[in-house]
Amino acid sequence: MQFDSSKRNVLILAICQALYMTGTALMLTTGPLAGKILTPAPGWETLPLAAHHAGVMLATIPASQLMRRIGRRAGFMMATWFGVAGAILAGMAMLQGSFWLLCVGVCVIGWFNGFAIFYRFAAADTASEEFRPRAISWVMTGGLFAAFLGPELANFTKDLLSPVEFAGSYFALIGVYLISFVLLSGVKIPKLTDEQRRSSGRPLLEILRQPRCAVAVIAAFVAYGVMALLMASTPLAMANCGFHFVDSKWVIQAHIIGMFAPSFFTGDIIRKFGVLNVILIGAVLNIVAVIAHLSGAEFENFIIGLLVIGVGWNFMFIGATTLLTETYRPEERAKVQGFNDFLIFATVAISALSSGQLLNAFDWQTVNYGVSPLICLAVFCVLGLKIRRKIVS
């Protein structure tokens, strides 16, 4: 019965993941270009995207702690109204030509995403230890549908309120978030017991000092940081190379497919080869993506690079999430998950903002060289943990 409940939660959360990522994919496709239309100065085109990620970052810890008290379902449903409010503000910003209102609007949407990023943990909460990697992985497959829905929705609605571009795209997100609200009412995840809520478990620093926990956190923020730095600047780099919106739309779609298509089998790969090996494979794929970008500025370089980095992100992030769930007790999950995702999206916000500055001050090649130290950090940490495990055993 527990297993059936887990499967039901996974199905609902996978659909909600698809809807949440549809909104995110729409913003990834339109954000830098909308910023370019409204920007007060060169180099700030990716600030709206950075503001969105900052909104996610600011919401993660409060979201995690709130859901610890009121439960996952209530927290998720409440958050959809942040998405609705943010979509209205972003749409009005485009109509009024206000760069700063756009930043506020997508930041508020980020508050919704700050709750939605816990869908994967919510699936893990009711899953058995054996089913947990698959539960996390299957929820993440929802993003595959977003690869088609998000950019296509952006393309279909960008001229809906012509001559103002992208206003219709942001208003269209209102419907996406309202559908999520209805679906989330069907999620059934037991709340923490009174005893678990009274006890916060071990101090956060003690938990983070565990080698497994430290490596999980580092691998997760590297996966997101590298992906965000390259993805945020890609539409701008392509525009600088003479490509059109439809070209960058295809590249972003390929990237999101790479991010989520492997989720159908990532859980099984983790069970067969081990979580640390899967994280390492993801890091190697990131290196391959950087090489593809540095090899030229043709359409093929952009689409192959972002596709491969999407797969690398998938292996690293799902692997890191799985590893993290092995390091805490039920009463500790709120603070560990909240800190983990706060760090991730702090990195993403900085990466999104830096990408525009780096691209404006230097070039596309410099942006790619800039992610190399992060990838190396993840590789060294994972190899260190593997060596430590061999010594201990």
C-alpha cells in the first residue's frame, strides 16, 4: 500500500514538475531576450534571469521550514499563487516597458519555484530505500515535456499582445500555475509526527561535515552553476552570432531534453553503477560540452554543447540528490534540503548574472573557460570520497 501511494505521488509530482519546468523553460527562452529589449545598459540583459534565480534562492529555506510545519501539499498549493502574481507582474512589465518591474515579476515567480524544487524530495519522502532513486528520477522526467511545452508556449504567445513582445508569454503562465494548484490537491504525503517536529536532530554543521553530505552538496551546486552560466548566455551569444529567436528556441529545447530525458533511466543507472560513478560521468559530459562550445560558433556547436551539458546536469544533479537523501534523518530533512537548495540557487543566481557580464566584457569562449574550475572541483571531491571509501573498507 505504501508503494502504491508512492507511485501515485510520483505521477502527480511528475506532472507538476512538467508544469513548473514549462514556466522555467519559457523564462529561460524569453528572459535574456526580454532583458535585452528593456535593459538600461549593456551587460544587464541576464539580470531578470538572475532575479528569478535569486527569488528561488530566497524562498528555499523558508519554504522548507514552512512545509515542515504545515506539510508538503499545503505548502506547494500556497506557492502556486506566487507564480500567478509573478506572471501578472512580468506581463505588465513588458506592456509598460519597465525593466525593473520585469525583474520583480520573475523574482516572485522564483518564490513559487523555491517551493516546486522540493517536488523531488517530496517523492523521496514516501518512497522505500530501493524505490527512492527511481522516484526522484521519475519526477524529474516531467521536465522532458517542459522541453517542448515551454519554448513552444513562448514562441506561440510572444506576439500575442503585439507589438509588445513576450507580454503574452508571461500572462500565459497564469493558466500553467492554476492547473498545478488543482493537481497538487491530490498529493498525499504524511506530515512529520509531533515528536519529529519537536526535535530538529543534529546541528546542520555536523550533518554537513559528513563526507557524503559535503560531496552531495558540492556536486549539486556545481551541476546547476555550470549549467546556468552557459545556458543563460547562450541566447545572447547566438544573437551576437546572427542567429534568430527560433534558432535559440531549438537550442534551449535540446538542452532541456538533455536535462530530463535521461531521467527515465538515471535511477536504474545509479542502482547498477553506483551514485558516485554517475556523478563522475556527469562531470565528464560537462567537459565534453565545453569542448564542443570552444570548437566553434556554428549552430551545431551550440546545440550539441547545450544538449550534452543537459545530460551531464541530469547525472550530477539526480546523483547528488540521491546521495543527499542518505545523510539525514526525517526530522533533519527540512534544514538539510533547504540549505542544499539555497546554496544551489545562490550559485545559479550569481552564474546567471555573471554570464551576461562575462559575455559583454569578454566573449563566449571566456564564459566556457570560466566553468572549468567548478567542474574540476566536483571531480576532485567525488574521487576523494571514492578513495576514502576504499580505505575505510
